[in-house]
Amino acid sequence: MLPVNDLDRLLEEACRHGPCPVAVACGHDAAVLEALARAEAAGLARGILVGDPGEIREALEAMPMPPREIEIAEAAGEAAAAEKAVELVRRGEARVLVKGKIQTAVLLRAALDREKGLRTGRLLSNVFLFEYPSTEGRRLIGVTDGAINVSPDLAAKRQILENAVQVFQLLGHAEPRVAVLSALETVIPGHAPSQDAAALAGMAARGEISGCRVEGPLSLDLAVLPEAARIKGHQGDVTGRADILLCPDIVSANLLAKSAMFLARFPNAQVVVGASAPLLTNSRSEGPDTRFLSIALGVLMAYRGEGTRAAGGADAGLSRRNA
């Protein structure tokens, strides 16, 4: 399997598996509906819109070119819509769960219900996937976790790392390079981000974390810029060529991702992993382009294994934010 190195290739590979059924909780969101119309036209996905039928039809009628191959599943209120959308995914009637006009917390609460949800025993975490125009050509860089885990400890960071590695492996990268970020490339006494970074790199060196190469602590410039590595005289398998940027906490990851998204305007997709199906929880400020590419990422992950493979582990491994 050749690695997916840009978002055009991601879309091409995802379309090979379509049209994939996706369940949208509170499906009257205009940006989601526009993304679904594009996904339908590309043969990528077909939507099952869950929520108030009147609101959904009103939103569809307001579109110049609405999606045609859609179903409407009635549910009254956000909580019921989230539960119904999760049920559709759990029964296999849909392969990807999509956030519509609903609060993320409500959707995650339904997805993580102990009896009716999509739990696997793994920690949930978010991966932003950016197309980065490097000097060597376009390539994909993942930023994690900017949406779910507020202040992860070392054990949670390991699971966040492993979730992101799985995303890249499903994209055909056999051994993705992970940079564990900090302000500096040295361990600072009493500074948890740099100490955790060194600990994760040590785990990888001992074989406790497999399927990837890990370095840390690394500053952002050393992680992504070969010229910064040359100037600073820093050598390593990951330095200057990182595929995955593991940030210290939700604030740093969210700021890094949204800076790339809204200031640098890098094309991107995103997904929440760790459940038994891909979850798409895009922010309300994100437009149809990002949502369309996120659907493509979710579809490709679902059909390449993320949607059907549940990893082992105890529910105790889940963060309190995920509970």
C-alpha cells in the first residue's frame, strides 16, 4: 500500500470505497450539508440526517444544490439525535459519525455511553491532518490532541501518540515519525512537557511503543524544518521530518492547529479516534472544505480498519473528560 502523502490522494483513495453511509447528529447544519452534497457528487458518501425533520428539510430547501441520496431519521432534541446517530453506527447502518448542529460534549456523551455507545477501552483523541507545502513537496503532518484531552498525563500521552500513529498507518505510513513537542529540545528539571517527551522517546527506544519512531523533547522548528536541524546541529531520525506533532496539552495543540488552519490556510481534515468508528467533530467555524476532507478521512479510516477494529484495554484508561 503506497502511503497517502497529500489530501488529493486521500480523497482519491477514500472514493474507492464509497459511497459510505455517514450518520449526522442534528443534520440541519448548512456547512455539513454542503460538504455532504460534495461527498455525494464525488461518490464518497451518502448522509443519514438525524434530528428534527422540519429543520432538516428547511435547511435542505435553502441549498442551491442539496444532496439527493439522503435519509432522514427523526429524533427530538440534541441528546436523542446523538443517541440515534450513535445507534446507527453501532448497528452498522452507518460507518462514520458526524457532528451536525450539536454541541460536541453531547455527541461524545452518547458515543461513550457504557451500554449503547462506541467504546473500545481506548482513550479518545483528536488528530488534525494538514497538507504541508515543504521544500521537498507536499506532505501530511498530524497535530494531536487539540480537541479532547485537556491536560493529559504521561499514560494518556502515550495513548494519544498511539492513536495518531494508527491514523498514519491506515494512510499507508508503515513507521511514522513522531516529534514530542516542548519549548526547547532539552529536558528542563521540573518541566513536565519536556520530561514526558523524554520518557515517551525512551519507551520507543526500548520497544515499549512500536510501529513508529519517536523523538523528544523537540521544538517545533526542529521537528519540521531540516534547515533548523542543520543550523542547530541536531541529528535524529525524526528531526526536520516529523509526520506527527504530539503537543503537551489541548491548548498548545489547538492553537498550533488553528494557526495552521486559519492563519497559514493549510488544507486540512480531522478525526477523533479511539472509538469503534471514526468520529468527526469539526468546529462550527470550519467551512465545507475542511468538513468534506474530514468525511474523506473518516471514510478511508472506516474501510481500512479503524471503524471495525476494537483494541483491547480497560475502560479505566479513558480520560475523565471522555467519561
